[in-house]
Amino acid sequence: MSTNSKAIKLQCLERRYITEHSSATFGIPWPRGKYWPDRVTFACSSHRNRSIALQSWVIAYWPDGSIKWTAHAFAADTDLVNGYFVEAFPATPKHINPASGGILIKQNAGTNFIEVDTGKIRVVFPTAGPDIIKRIILSNGTIVGTNGRLILLLNSSPSVGTNNPASHQYQSSIESVTVEQEGPIRALLTVRGNHRVVDADNRSQAPWLPFILRFYLYYKSGSIRIVHTITYDRDPQTNYIKGIGVRFDVPLADELPCNRHVRFAGVDDGIFGEAVQGVTGLRRDPGLNVRTAQINGEPLPPMDTWDDEVRRYMKWVPCWNDYNISQLSPDGYTMKKRTAAGHSWVNIPGGTKAGGLGYLGGATQGGLGLGMRYFWERYPTSLDIRNAAGATGDITLWLYSPSAELMDLRPYHDGLGQETYDDELGALCITYEDWEHGTETPFGVARTNEIFLFAFDHTPTSAQLSSLVQYMRNPPVVIPDPEYILQTGALGTFWSRGVSTESTTPEEAEINRNLDFLLEFYKTQICQRRWYGFWDHGDIMHTYDGDRHTWCYDIGGYAWDNSELSPDLFFWLYFLRTSREDVYRLAEALTRHTGEVDVYHAGPWKGLGTRHGVQHWSDSCKQARISNALYRWVFFYLTGGDERTGELLEETLHAEKTFLALDPYRKVRRDKTSYKPTSKAVSISLGTDWSAFAAAWFIAWERRAPGWEEAKGKLFSSMAGISQLRNGFVTGMALYDTQTGQIHPPSHDLPNHGVVQVSHLSAMFGLFEICAVIIDCLAGDLPRGFKKAWVDYCLHFNATREDQAQRYGADFGNLILHQGHSRLTAYAANRLKDPSLGQRSWNEFYHGDGYAPDLPWVSRSVTGCHVPVNVEEASWISTNLSSLYGLAAIQNLALVRRALS
């Protein structure tokens, strides 16, 4: 490597399941002012100094225009197990191609197809019609998959029946196909469309359930990763989803039934494997070599070499045409097969947690593997194989299985007689649910799943399939050393790395043990409490009910957490602190869920999220604090700019417009009878609202995303407005101009005499983090007075009432969450270089109203007749407090570690 630049060492978090299909995209941050677009190139080498082909592109910039983040892609034959390095060279970039050419994309103007050749497979994508993939062709010319399409089964009534006249079948209908990235190592095609009814008698049915499919193809890879997103856009009172699937045809005409094979992934490394027409277990033995070949999925010896009686009587051995594996709960799956429609199914022994991969193909010509990440976690799911004995078989992955109950998204109660805001606030006092008629709707929520296609030129061995299952479930995660990430400041400087046991203090060691306990506890709870399901997987619960030994899954606002008090940020900062793969997976699943299911992507509240509740959308509180772009910030950059996450980030840019349609404070504002929002004067919180706006603006600016110039302008205008408020952030509420980003004093203090209105929630939804990032990044370019306004807020939230009144003219009243706010004190201590403030922050951390030092910091087992299943519980745990403890611990250690001991 060059001696003129620093080589960035990379690591793969999970090395056990690296396969021939492995490929990776990842992000690398760079120091401010070091490298500039069009004046840098990137190279990669292994620990043995062997050059590795790399595709690179810029995904974020520092305010001075220098490169902040780059994304990189490895080909499928890259050795991810061993160490490797990426280096930036100040030079003119060159188009770096793999030695043998790279991915080829053909777009012929006269055809309706786009063809992508990875060197292992050619994939033909239609640009119109029902098929999302027309053909998958091996390098030897064999077609292993055709006519890929989406399937949607719908009922217009809750009654279930095979002949229900209210049942309709829909299939995919393409509206657009875009080549978003073109090689040489990685290609990305994005397909957008809707589901349209198939029934000839029901063509009047409107299309619905819009989809986005992102197809990722890598050089020298025979696999395709599909990121599948659907958005719910119907009335749940009259529309009940029966099945959501993706189906491919598999040509089999040239394969003997005894050479055709079916595979399903079972538990852990287990694989179920059978031939369509078996030769084992028969009354007559065809010979060890024949039986062994079939078990291994290899072509059988010519039949004239078999035992004569076996050859003569093979016509009496049944061919099994259809197979099914269904995961209808997180605890178990069933399998079955039959010889033909109209005949009974024969049960196959099932198991607990299926791996989610199915295969149909032949020993001589290969076939197709189709699978889903989080198969059992997002039950009810299933894999169907049909017509395995025919000329053309098909394999269907059901993201929502038609074997399950209909998907019922109706509200879970009728309002219980709540008719006025006073009624609703009264209900909030008892169940913590902020219900309101008409707002308990899933219209506009989304779900994204990861699907994998594997093309084979022969039937893979069980060991190969097992390895692919683990790769599919745990795709390689490549990251730079988090210590290096911290040094660049690209993800802020408000987090800290864990230090070695030799240098850590007893106090820090105890904090580390407590943080580890919290993460292990939530991992255990996810498993034991079955926090799984199509819509639920990824989220965690809010509050525990010690009397029932269960989380408050059925009590208003105490059920699903929906990002309340920023567990997303806690998990990501803990990952950066520890580099633990299991923490990454936990944070990833949470981020995927909260950005999709807890946020609206269509309809009048697009860009807003829903407060915590029994259903993820059941609460009437629709706010930008839940959809905060900062919750997806770390994940976006570590993944090298995950495109679906980027789309979610861009959606939050428009959240401010929804304030004209839905006032978040309509039930509690003192001027609710006179308040009339306009585009020039919308009332917003300088905490939960502005922090979400600012995060969206800042991230759009650094990404140079569409609309970033306007976003940058609004960011600076709003900061200048906050600076000019007499009491800065302590003002609490202000008037906001959605067109310019300008902020003015609230309507009850237009002369700007100074208002004190402080909420304990203001800084708990990313305000601390986004202010810290902005101040670090902009430094001397900040609007005058902004940093002081923020440091003053940090200094005074946990201060005495006397100090608050002396600074602002009035104290802040009775506040809570002092432990969580200790990090604000730590920030002020760090900025003001005041050791006494640092000591105060640790005193607030240990003796605030959060987790006290004398807590047991252990869980206990609850068994026997007290619970339906044995569980671990720690009744003192609250997800609110866990999040704030975790954030305060990590950030205080970063800011005032020396004041701890």
C-alpha cells in the first residue's frame, strides 16, 4: 500500500457463512478536508497485498465539499474471511474493471427488456407487464427460472372459504424499471408497480398494494438479492389480505423424475431433501451407487445399470408433484406433500424455526433456490412447490401465507365511547393511549423484506444449501474499525469506544456490565416473548406489567415502543462502542421496522410516525419525532447507503407539510379554538419537531439528496431563528414558516419578551445528537448565538430552580428524566471545559430518576403455573429508561469520562 495515505482496515462481522455467492456493499468515512470529488481514487488489497476489484462512489460530503462517506462493493469471489484494506489516493479516478470485464447491462431501445450479465448468470428484466423477471439463464445457456411475478390474494370480507366469491387474485403490474447503478461490480435495478386483479370477471377492481423491488446483482455471483417493499393503501374494514407472494417457474422437461429434487431449509443447519421420484427405501434395491447419487442430488447412473426388477417396476413408484412448508408461528413449521391436486396431502415431520429457503431443480440441469431472510421471525410464511413432476414446476415464496388466518388490520377497539378531546385525554390518563377516531389506520404504512434467488447448474449439496441459508439470514456486514469512524467524526463525537479491561476504571467496568445486561435482556425478551410476526418483527415493547409477568402488550400506549425515547440510537451507539455482531443485527431489525411499519409512506400523514401503542398505527399521535431521520443515519452509512433507507430519509423532508393537515398539539394547546395553521405560521416544538426537521435537512444536505439546497437553507434559517428567540430552546414552541424555514416567537409572545416552556421530552428524540453533529460540522459557520442557545439549554435543564430563574426569568417547573438529561450537562461541561459540571453530570446519572446503582441488574426466572411459558423478567426495566440509561452512559463516557472516578 502507498506510504502517502492511510489504509483503512475493514472487518467482516460474521465470517462463518462466507460462500461462493458472497458479496458486500459497505461504507467508509473520511476525515474532513482530506479528499475531494473528482480528485481521488480508491483501491483495495488483501492482507497478503493482493489487489481486490472494488467499485466505489460518494454518498456524503462535509460542509466544505470534501468527501465524508464513500460506498464500496466487492464481487462475489472476494475473500471476505481474511483482512483487507481500502486506500484513497489523491488522483484522477479511473474506471476500475475486474480483469475479465465486469457486469454487462444491455438496454435495447427496440425491446421491452433489460438484460444483466454477472458472468455467472444472465437475468432478463421486462420493462412492462406482469413479470418482474422473464428469465434467469446460466452461463452455459441453461434456463433455470422464468416468469417471476408477484402474487396477491385478497378477500373483501373476513369470511374464509375456498369458493368465497369475495376472493380475488392479483399479480404484479410494472409501471417503471430504472437502472439505478450499473457495474462493473454491482448493478441495481429498481422496479415499481402495483398489483392488478387477474380474474377476467373482476377487471374493474382497482390496482392496489404498490410495490418497490430493488434487484442487487454482483459480478461473478449466481445470486440475486431482492429488497421487496409494499405499502398498504386500502381500507382495512373491507380488504383482508390472504396471501403475499413471489413465484417463479422452473423448467424441468429434460429431467427424469428420479433426477428432480426438492429441498427445504429446516432448523439451524438442517436441510430436508427428497427426489420427486425416490429410489430409496423400496422393496427392491437399485444399488448403493444409485441410492447414494440420489441422496447427494447427483445424476443417477443409466437405468440399464440398475437391478432389473427395480428398473421394470419404477413406473409404480409415485411421483410427488407438490410440496409445502408453512411457518404459521415462530415456534413451529409443518411440511407436507402430495402426488397431485385432488389427492390427500401426506404429512412430513416438521420442526421449530425453518431457515426459509426452498429449491426445485434437476441433477443434470440445475434449478432455482428461493428464500427469505427472517422467514420464521416474520410468520406466517410458507414455501410452495407445485408441478414438480410436470414439464414446468413452480416455486412460490409466501411473505404472508395463505395457510394462515386473513391479515386483519382493523382497529382493535371501537373507541369505547370517546367523543371529545376531553374524553380522549381522560383515556390517556388511564391507559396511556391517545386514541382518536379515524387516526387508527394502517393506510400508508409499509413493510420491506429481503428475498434471495440462487441459480444452480446442478442440485446443490445439503452442505452448500445450509451454508447459503446462513448467508441469507446473516448477510456479510463489512465495516471499518469503529475507532477510525470515531476519529473521523463522521457519525458524531458524542459516543465512545469501550476501553480495554486493563485501562478501564471500576465505575466504567460496572457501566459496561450494565449495558451488556440490557442488550442481553432485550435479546432474551424478543425470543421468549415472541416479538415476531409480519408487522411486529423488529420492534420491542415499552412497559412491563409485573403483576401479570408480561409486557403491557394490550394496554394502550404501553405496548409496542415505536422508537419512544430513541432505543434506535442507543442500540446503534452500543454497536459502535462494542463492534458486536449480535448488537448490529438487533439494531438493524429495529431500524428496518421503525422506519417502515411505524411511519406513513402514503396518505395525508406521509413522513410522520405513530406514537407507541397496541397496534403500531393505533395511536392518534402522528409526529415527526417517530420518523426522525437520525434513527436511520448510522445504518444508512454503515451499509454504504442502503437505497431503501435513503428513500425513507428523503420522505422525512416532507413531514413538515403534514402540520397543515394534522396539528400534533390539537388536544392540549391553550389556543386550540383560535389556532389556524398556515404555510407561513405553523406551531412547532423546538424539541421533538425541530430536531426531526433539522436531522432530515442536515442528512439531505450532506447526501446531496434531491432538494438539498432548500434543506440547507431551511436548516440555517431555522437555527438563526432559534438564536434570535430571547430564551432560545427554552421557548419550547415557536411559529415556523414551512416555505422558508424561518422561526419566529410563538403567537402568545410575538414581541419576543421571553417564554419558558420546557418539556422533559424535548431533547430525548435526537435533539441532543443533531445539535452536537451540527455544531461539530459547522463550527464557525454556525448562525451567531445558536451554539450558546443550545449549551445554555444543556446547562440549565438539570440545574436548580434558582439558576433557571436567574437565567430565563422563570424556573422550568417539575421535570423528569434527569438521568437521561445528564448527558446534556456533560455536553455543557465538555464545551465549557468545566470539571465541576462534569462531576454534576455523573451525579445526575447515578442519582437521577432513572436506573439507580443499587438495582439488582439481573433478571429472574418465572416458571410453572404463573406463566404460560418459562420466562426471564426484570420488572424494574422500562424501555424508556433503558434507552436513556444507555445513551447517557455512552455519551457521558465520551464527554466527561475523566470526571467519573
